[in-house]
Amino acid sequence: MSRIQQTFSRLKAQQRVALIPYVTAGDPDPQLTVPIMHALVSAGADVIELGVPFSDPMADGPAIQRASERALLHGVNLKLVLALVAEFRTINTTTPVVLMGYLNPVAHMGYQVFAEQAKNAGVDGVLLVDNPPEEHIAKVFKPYGLDSIFLVSPTTTEARMQLIASQASGFIYYVSLKGVTGSSSLNLDEVEQRIPLIRAASKDLPVGVGFGIRDAQTASAIGKFADAVVIGSRIVEEIERSSREAVLDNVQSWVAEVRKALDAQI
Amino acid sequence: MPKEDVPDSRGYFGVYGGSFVAETLVSALEDLKNEYQRARADKQFMAEFHHELKHYVGRPSPVFHAQRWSARLGGAQIYLKREDLNHTGAHKINSAMGQALLARRMGKKKVIAETGAGQHGVATATVAARFGMECVIYMGADDIARQSPNVFRMKLLGATVKAVTSGSRTLKDALNEAMRDWVTNVNSTFYILGTAAGPHPYPMLVRDFQAVIGEECLWQMPELAGRQPDAVIACVGGGSNAIGIFHPYLAHPSVRLIGVEAGGKGLGTGQHAAPLASGASAGVLHGFRSYLMQNADGQVIETHSVSAGLDYPGVGPEHAWLKDSRRAEYVAINDDEALQAFHDLCRFEGIIPALESSHALAQAAKMAPQMDKDAILLVNLSGRGDKDINTVAQLAGITLS
């Protein structure tokens, strides 16, 4: 059983919703990434989504674009991101880490090489935004025990849902709106209707919902019908506006508040 | 339109192309592909497209024998395909028109586009005005500064021009931002892509709409010169004008096809926009796989060219495929060589060419003296250079008021 599966089955037994925060690796600088990851766990994160910075983040809104640019200014590359995960693993061996990013840096390293190094670093899953299931990269990752996380959107057809489900493992990430990360409009009814369909198509893989969740209240509302809540841009904004000294405390207390709201509904 | 073997049903030209987009766009691209297939088979649609090309764009564009310049170069005869004489002054209108007709057919009320030099932005703003559609153009902040006349033209035509300040503030970032708009407003919006790149089906449909350039040359050259040319030369940024003139010539194996990339300050300096000629490796950007200028980490690197329209780190997938198959050759022309050709065409033929097209002209000027006087080079003069006069004046140290 993968670390992601273990996490979701434990949460299911506890009737709790998984909280999945996203931060960009190397933002605001590489020295702070591992401390931020530990702070997220202390605040109640169940899975960490770690962004791999890319020069052309087409699916991201301004907040994560800027985070990516800050990280790239520090020379952050995929190799360093893997080293940061390995460093995180020297202390934390239980919290799953999912790398989220774009295809090109991974393709440039080579899929096999990446898969092997990611496994060795302690990565649990990979979500490549611009990598469609038609390319069948999941089967390259699978022998290394890496889960392939796929996006499903409000525009995904039934037939395509089947194709995605046949390759997805770990969990499915439902993009709760049409738009880039960090947008503000989110249709709760649509999300509620869609989730059972995704679960049915994916043989009960957990479904996480993200893009557009910006406060504890919305997270809590989503948590009523989703297995996981993913929050990215809002946390990245917290990192952006915090001083270096205050960033760990600020991130931890903001995420802890969301955790509290999610747990309050049990 | 030519019958093509590529791309395959998934949009692949050999190992290049494909569709690498976020999930939200997949169904929109599928709809576009299906609608385009229906439109292409629809005689009425194609008749309307050609009617618009004839009566609105002003096609066919002439082929002109640049006799004085050829004599001066002392070798091959240079013929110019005058895409600069199209309405709006460049080849971009061919594809913008085709895509606008598709947008209307699909019931879309708003069109968006990215632009580098501004020619595609102007073409899109033009067809949007022609068909009464809302129009938003994304343009890099740096390009807005160097192409101000085109920015004003777009505004006159009723378009909203949005400055893109992320990344390198040029064409690639404008494309990112247009994609972000599309993903957000995917149901109401049609993305009129400017070049033969992007996710499937764009490289195919832009090529098909631009192929009118080469199709006309196929009958114009025998009429004017008595035969087909020995070589066809075109500049390549994303590569839409080049693929438009090359594609109908693929069936004529004796005709050399030469794509000219922006060599910027020289391939050796790293400051260029020539992924094919510089031997860049393959990568994935903007929804397709092709040769890509990137660093050792797979990050896309900043490009340089005197011409905003060639300032792009990737290249359309069909060109990558034509390079590998060696059906086409790809070379680079530096900024200063392009500028020399720009001035020569002004002085010897009375034609002000776009700086983009000047790269193709410079390649012809390089080749012609080595060739016999009865050899024939056909250059795609893809656009006119009025938009570039500020850049050229600035390089000469002259300030235009």
C-alpha cells in the first residue's frame, strides 16, 4: 500500500477530510522549503503538494507564477526539488509528498531517471498539469511506486473520465472551476454533483478538490463531499506577504485554521 | 487545400506535435478538431473562406520578379511572394480569417489572440471587427514598447490590448496569458492562434489556412517564370508563413525548402531565436512537442531577435518533422544581415519589408550570388515593414517624432 493510500484509509477510518496544501519548492528561497513543509505538517496537512517551478506555468494564476519566478531566481531545478524532499524525509517518513508541475523539466531529465530519483528521494506521487493520459506516462512511474495524480475538470467527458481513471492512482484531483490556480469563483453545487460520478468511474479513488479554495469556510463546505481539499495560491500569497522571520508562523497558523474548520464538521 | 498525411489523428508529425494541455482545455480542443473537420468538408464554408480571401484580404497576392536586386546580387533570379500586399500587411490575415469563420460557425462571440510583432493581433482585431466579435489581444509589455503603431491599430479596430508583464514579457508569455484566458472562459471564447504551433489541431488548421500562399505560387511561378523555383525561402518563428508556402511544395521534391530562423546576435552568442538551426533539443511548451530553446534544467530560455515576430523559443511541430526528415533545411540569419537585406529591398525594389521577412531575404541574398543567372529563388515576403520603421531608425540612431 502506498503512503498516499495509507493516509487516505486512515483518514477514512477517522471520518476526516484530507488537507493538502501546495507550496512552490524554493519559494521564497530553498533554505525555507523544508521548514515550511514541516510547518504544514504541524498545522495538520495530510499530504503535501510541492510545486516544481517552471518558466512557463500556463495553468497557474499570478500568485503561483510569481512564486515560480522567485524560485527560479534562486536557481531551483528539479534535482534540487528532489534533494529538498529527501531532506524532508530525514525527519518525516509518513506524510506523502506529491510533486506538481509541468511536463518539460521532467521530460528533459528523462522519465525513467526522474522516476528512479523521485522514488529514492521519497516522493509519493506526481501531477504534471500538461501531461494528458493519452501519453501513458503513468505506466513509466508505476514500477517505481509513484502514484500518478490526474486532473479532472468540469469539462471532462464521461469517456475521458474512464481513460483517466484507468491510469490514476493515489487520488484524483478535481479542478473545481474553469480557470487558472487561485481564481475566485467556485460553484459548490457543481462540485457536489460531480464528485460521486468521479468516485464511481475511478473505483473509489479518493477525490480531492482544488483551484479556487481561498478560506476555511469554503474548504469546510467542500469537505462535506470531497475526500480532500487542496489549497495552493492562498498559502503561496501568505508566503509572499510574510517576512522571512514570520513566514513559518504565518503559514502554520493559516493552515491550522483551515484544519480546525475541516475537523469541526465531523 | 492539400491532402496531407500528417498529422495523425492525435496531432503528431512524427514524434512532434501532440496535445499537452491542462485538462480543462481538452474538450475545447476536441470540439475545435471536430468542427474543423466538418468545416473542411463543407463546400459552403470553404467557398466563404475563399470569397473572403479574394474580396476582403485581396488575394491572390502577386509574385514579383525582383530584377534590379537580382542583377545587383549577380546570380539567381529572386521572386517575391507579396504577402505584404494583403489587407493588414502580412500573411497573418489568411489564418485569422479562417479561424474567425470557424469561431462564428461555433457560435463564439469573443475571440482572443496572442501577438508578438503585432501583425497577428492586428489581423485578429480586423476579422473581429469584420464579424462583430469582441476581441482581446495579449501582447508582451516589451513588444508593446517596440511595436507601438500596431498597438494603436488594434485599438482603432476595437480590440482590447492587454500587456503581459510576466516572464520575458514577449511572445511566449503572451501565449501563456492567452491560454490562461482561454482556460477561464473556454465556453464563450475562441482562441485564434497566430502560428502553426500550439496543441492539436492548431498546427494543422493554421497550416491549411496558410497553404493558400504556396497553392497560388504553384500556378503563379510557371505563369511568370516559366517553371517552379529551385528553392523556396521563408522566415520561421513559429513558422506559419513558411509552412504555408512550403506545404504545397512538399509534393515537388526537386524544390528545396529553406526555413530561416532568427540568428539574433549570432548562434555562438546564445542570443538568438533559432531552435532548429542551433541544434536545440526537443521539449514541450505551449501544448506541443518540438525543438525548444531550453537550459539544462528544462526551463525555457529567453530568446533574442531584432524582429519581435521571430522572437520565440519554440517552432511549429511540422517544421521539426521536416527538419528530421531532411525535406526542409533550416538556417539562421543574424540581426545585422537581416537589416542589410531590409535596406537593400527598400533601395533596389521600392519595397519596405518586415524585419521578419528580411531574414528570408537575407538568406536569398546569401545564396543568389553562388547560383547561375537562370536559377530561381522564391522568397515569401510575409509582411510589410511599416511597423518596423521605429526599430530601424532607433538602430541607426535616429529618433522619429
